[in-house]
Amino acid sequence: MNRFKNRFFEHNFLSFLSEYKSFFKQYELKFIVSVLEILKKKNPNLRLTTEYKDFVKNLYKSFFLENGFETFILKNPKMITELQEANIDFSDVLNKAFLLMSNAFIKKIIKEKEPISKLKKITSLFEFYIEYLKYHLNEPIYYTKSLPKEIKEYYLNNIKLSLFSVYKGIPISHTTTIHTLNEEKGFIEVSANYYQIIASKFQKEIYLLEPKSNKTFKANISEVYPHRKTLELINIEKINRKTPKRNYIRVQPHKKIEVLVKKGDKKFITEMYDISLKGTAVYSSEKLPLEIGDLVTIEFELEFEDFYYFTLQAELKSISKLNDTTYRYHFYFEPNPKEEKILEKYITKREKEIIKELQIYLKKELKSV
């Protein structure tokens, strides 16, 4: 953190912010509106709650009004995690918002006949903030340095492992080995395929499986090296289960789907996270009065070729707390043959769309390499 704070003062950004304090105060509302609009364009399914507005407002104050940028990431881990889960590159969002802000600043300096060097200064400030965000957005909030002893053994004996990641419900696997291990800093480097390189931009969690012993390790991706098809992994921990179980292909919908959950005379409106032939996971912005094993009725509509409305009896299998306000509920159901056929068509269609999306990302990545 200190290296950014030192550069902030070395480049005299504080005096620049003070000099144009009136401009930054006047532009605050426009910035908030523009960022929220860009977020909505990036992901139309994103619900822009007051929390998002407060998040952007706090960012603006930290960056331009209160000189508190160095603690921004630490104060806002929840919202940053939500944006990453929504497949939104927040640094790209800010790049676009900063471009609009630059245009407004250009008009000001032209109108007031100020030197063009001021434009260079604000551009340098924007670049500094983008670099700061990219650096910290790729870092998990919690950092563990110690490596499991098995990982060291795999490295020393060049043991082949399965590298397993998931993109929008689609599993991606790759046979890998650990070709770099830094015990002091607590990271390893492993080879990955290009699909995993792309998926790593949106999902920072990944799994390593040793096939013979079935030992599984969860890790966070801290660095991505597309040229070398390499991922740097940290926070590696042994877990007591296999890699995420996939008896049936799960896919995430391409747009928001509301799922009505009924238990007795109680009704809860949730949002679909993913769906398979035998179950669905849903989001809720509050903790529902449900327990594992509860039998409920779920209702939702799928749109493809036509509109299909489902009413299914389901069992609650698990509950995951994602952050302070968001919970994920996993339901199991047994569709009838007609419903299963419709689900199968929908899932196959979404699977092809997601794979095509990955291929498009891949082509773009290869062009930039």
C-alpha cells in the first residue's frame, strides 16, 4: 500500500486535487450517474441498489475529495466481490467514467484558458488510480502464506494434477504440474489452458486435484500470464471434499430470472444463479426462514423459442452466505419427462452460448498477445 501512497505524494496529486477542488465537488453527481449507467450496460441483470450508489459515492470522495484512496479497497470488499461475481471488470468501468470526466475537465481548462499541462496531470491521476485498482482487485482480501506439505511434494516430484475452474456453470479442466513454488511468499505457478486464462478474469477461485489420492485444494488466482499460459495461485488450502460436484451440467441464465419460493403460506422472491436438470441455485438479498431439508415449491419462467412456466416441488440442499447481505440457496427437484426435456434443451442452448462467449474472449485475448 505504501508504494502507492508514496507515488501519490511524489507526483503532487494532492496539490492538484486541492487546486481544482471546486471542479471535483461540482462533478461528483455526474460521476456517480455515469458509473451507474456504465455498470448497467455492462450487466443489465445487475440490481443497482442504494448500496451501489453509496459505493460509487464513497469511491469518488476517497479519490477526489477526501484523500483516502489507500483504504478504499479495504473498506469496500463486499461490493467489489459482488461486481467480480457479476463478471464486471470495474477498472474498465472506471476507465470509461474517467474519459467522460476528462472531457468535462478539458472544457473547463479551455474556457478558463489554463495550460494544457493540467490535462496531462488529471490523465496521470486517472492512470494512477486505475493501476491502484487493478493491483488490489487481483488480490484476495485474506492472504495466507503457508503452503500445504502435499503441494511441496507435488512440486518436488513433478506430479500431474487436475486444474479445475468453472465459468458461468461450465466446468473447465486441464492437466497441469507445479513449475514454480515460492514458499517464502506462499505462491505457486501452474500451467493452464487458454479457456482458464479467460475465465480467471471473472472467477478468482480455482481447484487442484491429485487424481490418485483424490486430495483437493482450493486456491485464489493472484496473477495471470497469458503469454506463458500460466496462473499464479495463493491462499492454497486443502479441503475435505472433491472439486465442485457436477452430476449435471449447470448453466447461468443470460438475463435475470425471478424464482418464487413458497413454503406453506410464505412466499419469497429470489433470483436464479444457475440451473441444471435436477436443481437450481438462487440468490436472496436477505436470510430466508428456511432450513436444509425443507420441502418447498419453486416457480420460474424460462424464455427460449417460447415461454415455459415451471412449478416444481423442491428440497433445500444447502445454504451459502456470500457476504453480509447475500445468501445462495441450492434446491434439488425431480422434473417430469416433459419438463426435463424442456430443461435439457435450455441448458444445451445456454451451454453452447457460454462456450461461444468464451471462444470470442479467447480470440480477443490471442489478438492482444
